[in-house]
Amino acid sequence: MRKRIGALLLAAAAWAQPALAQEDYVPKEVAALDQEGLDKALTFMGGNVIYILFHEAGHMLISELNLPVLGREEDAVDTLSSVLLLEAKDETLDQALRDSVESWYTLGNQYEVSEEDFMDTHGLSKQRAYNIACMMIGQDQKRFKDMADSLEIPQERRDECEVEYQKARESWFSVLGPYMADDKDKIKFKLAYYKTNNKDLNYYRQQLKDFGALEMLRDTFSGLVKLKDGIKLTANVCGEANAYWDGDARELTYCYEDAQSYVQMYAENNGATDENSSSTDEAGTGDGDAAQ
């Protein structure tokens, strides 16, 4: 089972290479970046897109397979997405996890925590960053030692993460085991990158298409578990930086604004934002994940 998951993810990782920023039009929020900086910003965007798509796919699996969830579903799918990406042992997917840790940690530093944040279905942004990091360290302390050191995670906690990762991996594999697909269980997804007249968001639409974001998700889950045909994987304008799974519509939607938020974050962190640039007050990510 682990070998099958790893093989499928490695095949899907072929899609997950950073798109080259070759378009003539560049959104003004990254106008100050040179070509190298823009390519790095798009790589950072791509890593975060991978993680968020796998997070939403976790919701999809729970919904479609009616899987049991003990505790908060948001925490459960964060763990599942981390485990799946780590099992591939692929540098591109490892980097996606690193990028996700960085973005959640950055978001956690940007905003004051309110009482409503403690009531939310999601963990706080910094908690999510540390939880993802814990899964990574738990899978391989040596491979991710640099990140553990940068986050100043004590050795005692690193050792605890090993136990937590093993439990999380075995628990998810046990739950998914009865639904694992074989070679003939390929399913048909419906993919769509919806058009937009917004020039900035159209840029990110094209980047996601070149990146093969939805195709990566399709190729991973088509042969991973037994699902019914007809699930829609879409990218669209949402009016906010977001991504979500709609169980009634059987549709996973990734928002162009979410991709934009990661490029904005990279540009801001590297001092390359245009003073006339438009930006969201709270660059939330994931299914209703306002920054906390």
C-alpha cells in the first residue's frame, strides 16, 4: 500500500514543477521582482498550491468514502495531506511542505489572534505550521533537521514527533486500506480552469494551468482509492483567497486569489512590492482559512 501511494505521488510530481514566468504581463504586486525572483515566487506559490489541494482532497476523501473522523476534520486532513506528500519522498513534494510551513508561520506573525479565532474550525496559523513541521520531522529527523533547527524545535519534541508521525501514518493507512484502488480502478474527473476578465487573476489562471495543478490531483487520486466518476476539480475566481470542497456538488475548487496571495507574500517578504499594488487585508488560505 505504501509503495502504491509513493509510486502514484511520484508520477503526479512530474506535473508539480514550477511554471516559468514567460508571459509579457506581470501583475503589479510583483513588478519589482527580477526574472529570478519571479520564478522563485512562482515556485513558492506552487508548493503552497500542492499542499492546499491535498488538504482539500482530504475533505473529498472523507466526504466521498464516508470516513470516520475523530477530532476536528481540519486537523485530520492537514495530517493526511502531510503523510501523503511525505510518503513519496520526493524533493519537489518535500519543498511543497517546506513552503506551506513558511506561509502558515508568516501568516501567524501578521495578525493578532482574536477570541473568534479560538472558536474556529481550523487551528491557528502558527499551530498549523508547527504541526506540519512535526509530521516532517517525525518522518525523517535528519532530512528535515535544518527546518527543525530554524524553528528551534527542542530535541524532546522532535522525538515525540517521530511517534506522532508513525501513529498518524498507520491510522490513515488503516482507514484508507479497504478503499485502495487496483490498476483497473481509474476514475474520471472533470477538470476546468474557468476564464476570467481580470488581467491579474488571469495571469494566475495561466500559471496554474502551466503548473498542471488540477492534473496533478487527478493523476494522484484517480488510481489511489475507489471513487465514483464525475468529481469536479475546478479553478476559478472566488472573491477571496480560498479553496474548498463542496460535498453536495462533488466539486473541489481552488481560487485564483489564493495563488495570488502566495506570490504577494513572497514579494512582501523579499521587499519587492509595488506601493500601488492591491492586496487583501488577510491573505487567508485553504477552506475558509482566514489568517490567525
